[in-house]
Amino acid sequence: MFFIDYLIFFFIGAIFGSFIHSFVSRQSLKLDSSEISIISPRSFCPHCKKTLTPPMLIPIFSYIFLKGKCWYCKSPIKTSYLFYEILIGIFTVGFFTTFDVSWVSILKYIVCILIIMQILLDYKFLLLSTNISISIILLGLVLAFLDNKISVIDSFIGLCLGYSSLWLINIIFKSIKSKDGIGDGDFIFLAALCTVLGYKLLGPIVLGGSVVSLLIYLISAKKNKLLPFGTGIGFATLFLIFLI
């Protein structure tokens, strides 16, 4: 690839990074207000509530131009905006450096973006979006049809086993402890991930996810917080996507 290609991929990733940050931030606001969604209202300053104009939404450049402050009220803009944009920009460059640019790789990239959104939702709120998981399932089945690495049958079996395995574990746990040990969102998220990678990688996804979730729990300041298992299996799946 030429240098300009890296810049294009980086900027595309920065756009997705900005979207992901907005999605996660709005999810936090949505917990307090049913009027907040990813599409409504338009982007606004969290301090003065004024609507942001398109030039103020350009990834990275707007932060630099505004010197990290709101144009209207001069309140500091969270550096996490810039962090997400740069991080996903770098991830995007790494992804399309690893995989050839094709319809299959583009769909796989979208799957990765959706997985990252689930990782952040589970880590921050112990919440997994059913709509995102269903989107990953549909894309996983399409990828199995277009790509020759995983068959549609393997993908569908992965969907069934991914869901039923955690569901069965939770049933056993509930019969012993009289309470749920795994959230319903984890069932369908694991099903979605196994749809993408096939049933043969169910074990590595769960094992890798368990290790990552445990590490997050051990280094977390809040030891009474539940394990973000969705975050763990999401990270494990991203690693396996690059590995296979």
C-alpha cells in the first residue's frame, strides 16, 4: 500500500472511532433518559447542550482546531474522544494491512467494529446490545457464504452451540445458587461470535474470554463488580480473527 492508503484507512478508522465513542456515551445518557438514542438528538456539547456543527465533528482535526475546548462554552472536550479516534484509526490501518481489501474483508472489518462496541458496552455498563449481536450473526452467516474458510453449516452450528452452551451452564448454576450466573446478553453474543468463527473455535473463544475477563476483574479497582465476560470473549474473538 502507498502512504496515502494508510492515511485514508486511518481517517476512516477515526470516523468509526468517533462513532463508537458517541455510541457508548449516548448509552450512558440513555440509562437516564429514554429520549436519547444513537441518531437523536444531533451531536451536542454535554456541558452547554448546544448542537455541534459538521466542522466540529471532523475526527482529530476538530479537536486540534478547537484546542480541546467547546466552541461555545469553552468547556474541555474529553480526551477520550481523541483517544478513540486515534486507536480505531490505528486498528483500521492494521486490519487492512493484514487483510487484502475486498468485500469479505470489509464485512469482516464491520464485524470487528461491532465487536468492539460490545466490548466497551460490557466493560462500562455490564450490558450487551441484542441488536448488535443479531447484526454480527447475520454478517457471520453472510461471511460464511462468501468466504471459503468457514462453511455455512459450521457457522450455523456455531450459532446453536454458542447459545446453548452458556444457556446450559447458566441453568446448572441457577439450579445450585438459585440465581443467574450469566446474563442473557452473553448467550446471544457468544452465539454471534461462534457464527463468525465457526463451532470449532468455541473452546478457544470461551477459554480466552475467561482469561481476559479474569484479568480485567483482578486489575479492576471495584472487586465487587461482576466479571465482564462479554468483554473477554470479544477480545478473544478479535485476536482469533487476526490469527486464522
